[in-house]
Amino acid sequence: MSISDKISKLFKLIRQSVKEENVDATTGSIDKAIVLLAVPMILEMLMESLFAIVDAYFVSKVSMDAVAVVGLTESLLMIVYSLGFGLSMGITATVARRIGEKNPEAAAEASVQSLYLAFFLTIPISLVGIFFSEDLLGMMGASKEVIAEGKNYIAIMLGSNLVIMLLFLINGIFRGAGDAGLSMRTLWIANGINIVLDPCLIFGWGPFPEMGLTGAAVATSIGRGVGVVYQVYHLFRGKGVVQIHSKNWQLRPKTIWSLVKVSSGGTGQFIIASASWIFMMRIMSQFGSAALAGYTLGIRVIVFTILPAWGMSNAASTMVGQNLGAGFPDRAEKSVWRTGFFNMIFMGIVSIIYITLSKPIIAIFTTDPEVLMYGSQCLSIVGLGYIFYAYGMVIANSFNGAGDTRTPTILNLFAFWVLEIPLAYLLAISLGFGPNGVFSAIVISESLLTLAGIIIFRRGKWKTVKI
């Protein structure tokens, strides 16, 4: 087969992946299954990261204090994301395992119980966000000006966290079932609306009121809300392999407890990671608003490529879950190594771009020389570890897909709390390297986390986990 034929075949497969429903990862070519699952997941995360970049661009036009507010708020929102991602991991692993066992009714039952958990978890977070927004920003070390700028923003973002939770959770159900294309379309709709509304509500374009930074929060809530409505329609009225009916709404404590056990590890690892980012932001705030704004912009750009790579690693999670359910552990392991290889190629290319073009990239968002300096330093230093991140996220999601959420939780605890935070404080403050010390600590800890994950993965105990 000629090169042109191979390229034509690849593009045909990519087009198929966007439309494909209910991908069965237990048969046929592993590479084909990776493409069918990974492409929609990558496109899904690409839209999420595109929104992050566009939102950062518009917010940066409001003020640098507004950028700092977004950075501080997202550090707190990482707790919400942790719960959402953790529960999503649990339901993806459970649904994938049930689908591999050819038991879609049990998959639907678990999906309903996960919705009950989502409602329970979001109520206290909403109350804290609405009534203690100023206190939360003050706790993060924000100045009076930053608090005044961002109190409404953080109240809306935390107050509407149920929408965030459901968006992640239901997409996790779709992914476990192999409906990666449906997950992709959900986030494209949600974030597409968000991107359109962002400048309208921030700057008051056309008939819309000028709401400043608060408008960014309103746009996000509306966009994600529409996305959830789209999800719910397909979950209850769609033609996917997982369909929820009235009989599935019975409360089943045993299923909930099983889901809690699987999800708690995933939630724990994200809480550990996200809480460490709060402390990293706290360290960065010691160097002033310019350093904090530069760090926020740098991380936003990094997220632009981390999220698509995370989308590819989600494919490994689904493949591991389905193949273990079908009784094919060796195929599950081979799928992980192949997915990690493809992810490494992508992240390696991005690393070269970030290291060589860090200043022009950050200059898109700011002309402030100090903010530009810190943002470009963040981008180029953190970019050094991209190849490690590529394999690290695939390995972590493979553990999660197998239902072994305990292993990556322990790894995260040591990498972020025993190593990263103390190292960042030592390098940045004690040894006087400033923000560069924080950036370097990120690279060192993430790289060691990946190496440890690979060593443990090769031992193969994840193949025997029961869920």
C-alpha cells in the first residue's frame, strides 16, 4: 500500500470516528480502536482547551486583576473538577466493564446511581461559593482590588457547579459505552455557545449588557447548561447502548457503594493534585499580580495541549475497561503501550513548539512586559517535561480504567505533596529562584510521577481488580 493510500485510509478512519457509536474495543485492530475512540476524545478536549484560550484572551482585555481572579478561582474550581473527574472515572470504568461483559442493563443502573451522587456532592459547594465568595478569594491571598473584581465571578462559577459535575459525569457514561463521538459533540455545543457569549456579555456587544468579568461566568454557565440538556436528551431518548428508563431510577445502595469505592480513588487523586495547585498559586502570589497573571496565562496555554492529550489517554481507559470485562488482559496492556506511544509523539512536537516560541505565544494575550516574561518562562520550562506527561497521563488513566484508582492516588500524594509543593517553596523562596523555581518543581515532580507509574504498571496487578 502506497503512502497516499495509507493517508487516505487514515483520514477515512478519522471521519468514521466522529460518527461512530458504541465502539467495541475488544475485537479487531488495536490501532483502529485507538483512533475510533481517541479522535473524538481529542477533539472534545481540544474544544475545551480552545475555550480556555479564548476565555483567557477576552478576560485579559478586562484587566490583569481579572486574569488573577480567573487563576485563583480555577484553583478552587479544581476541587469541583476533581469530584467531577473522579466520579466520571468511576462511572467510565464501571460502564466499560459492564459493556465488555455484554450487560448494558447493569451499565444503565450504575449510571443512574452516579447521578444521585452528583446531586449530593454539589449542594454544599454551591452554598459555600454563593455565600463566602469574598472570604475564599481572601484566603487565596488576593488583594482588595482583586476581591472586588472577582467576588461575583467566583460566586457564579461555584454556585453553578452542578452543571460542571453533570457535564463531566454524563460524558463519562458515554465514553465507557464507547460513544466517544457523543461526548465530543456535547462539549463542542457547550463551549461553542460559551465562546460566542463570552465577548457579548463581557463587553456588552449588541443587545447584551456589559458585565465585565461577571459576564464570563454567566456565559460559561449558560453554555455548559445547554450541553447538559443535550446530554440528558440522548441519555433518556437516544439510541446508544446505555439507555436510562424509569425502572432504573430505583435507589440501589449496593451499586452506589461500589461506585463510591471506584470513584473515591479517582476523586482523591484529583483532589490531591488540584489542592496542590492551590498551594502553588499561593506561592506564586508572593511574587505579585504580574507573576500570578503570567503564570495563569502560561497554564492556560499549557492546558490547550494537555487536554487533547488527556483525551487520547481517556481512550486507553475505555479500552482497558472493556477488554478486562471481556477477559482480554493482554490486549488491554498492549492498548496502553500503543496509546502512550501515539501520545508521546504528539506531546513531543508540542514541547518543541513551546520551548522555541514561548514569547510569541504569550504575546498573543498580553503586551505587559513583566507578565509576558513570567508567562513565557512558565511555558518554556514546563514544556520540557511534555514527553513524560504524555506517558504519565495514559498510565494513570489505564489504572483508573481497570478500577485500580488507589495506585494513582498514592502516586499523586507523594509526587505533589511530598515532592512538588516543598520543592517549589524551596526553589522559589528559600533558594531565591522566584517563579522559575515553581515552574521547575512542576517538571521534576511530574516526570518522577510518570517513571513511578510505569514501573508499577509493568507489574500487572491492575489486571486482577474486580469492580
